[in-house]
Amino acid sequence: MNRPFPLDGGGTEPSRPDLSAVMRQVAQGDKDAFAELYDALVPMVFGIVIRVVRNQAQAEEVAQEAMIDLWRQAARYRGDLGPVTAWAATIAHRRAVDRVRSVQAATDREHAQAAREHRTAYDDVAEQVETRLESEQVRRCLRGLTELQRQAVTLAYYQGLTYREVAETLSTPLSTIKTRMRDGLIRLRDCMGVTA
């Protein structure tokens, strides 16, 4: 069933067989009848497909698929509903439109994926830069605190110690630690430009 596509007119046109009779033979599995049907219809089928698909290689593939559909669905053909050529044209057009939609959907998915990857990469980099800048600012602001304030804030916020544990670690009265931490946090807030 894999036959060449006649793309040029080929000279004189042969007399056309009674396609309804040929189709009935194809419906009974007659391969010779299908070859005759193929030769009669493939130029029209290919012409329809190439106008929709607009790509030679894809059009040949889609036309081949349409012709195979004619072979498979031959028993479903009803002559009282229209000529074989109209039925073949409908199958060819549907196949071509399906291919265009499929190709477009694949292209859309690829673009969407590329956009997600680009956005993710950009977001990751931006987030890392922002985190790094914030860390630099925190370190700079911590250097502006007194030694006791810096130690108390570091122990409480980076090591998770309570006020009492900070006081014990630094051997300093609890009330002094609370005052130094409050003053240190106020200075950090002001240094970092955080508004209350």
C-alpha cells in the first residue's frame, strides 16, 4: 500500500473508473481495487493535504495516512450520501487538520516548557542574588553592634537559644541580655531600613 505520489500531471489523464464500484471491491478486501482507487484519488488527496499542511514531507505522510484510512473504512462508505471523491476529500482534510493541530500543540508545549525553564532559571538566580545581598547587609549591620549585642543576637537568632540560655552562655545577667538584644535588634532594624 506504500505507493508513490504523482506530483506532476503525468500527461494525459486516464479514463476514470466507476469509483463507487471500485470502493465496493475495496470494502471486500480487494487489493487490486485499492491500487486502482489509490491511483485515481491520491493526486486529489495530496492536493488537499498540501494546502493545509504546507510541508511536502508531512503532506506525503498525511496523504498516505488518509489513503490507509480509505482502505480501512471502505466498508463504511455509503454511495447514497455522496461520491467517493467527496468522502476521500473529507478524510484527507480531517487528517491534514489533525496534523496541523498536533504540530501546533507540540510547538506550544515546547514553548511553554522553555518559558518555564527560563523563568525558573531566572527566578533561582534572582533569589540567590537577593539572599546573598541580604546576608551581606545583615553581616554589615551586625558589625555595627556592640560585642555583647552581636553575641546575644547571634546566639538567639542563629543558634536558637532562649534569653536565659544566652545569659548563661555569656555569663551575663538576664536583664542585661534582654536590654542588649532589644537595643541590638532596634539598631539592626534601622540599619537594614526595615520600617516598624
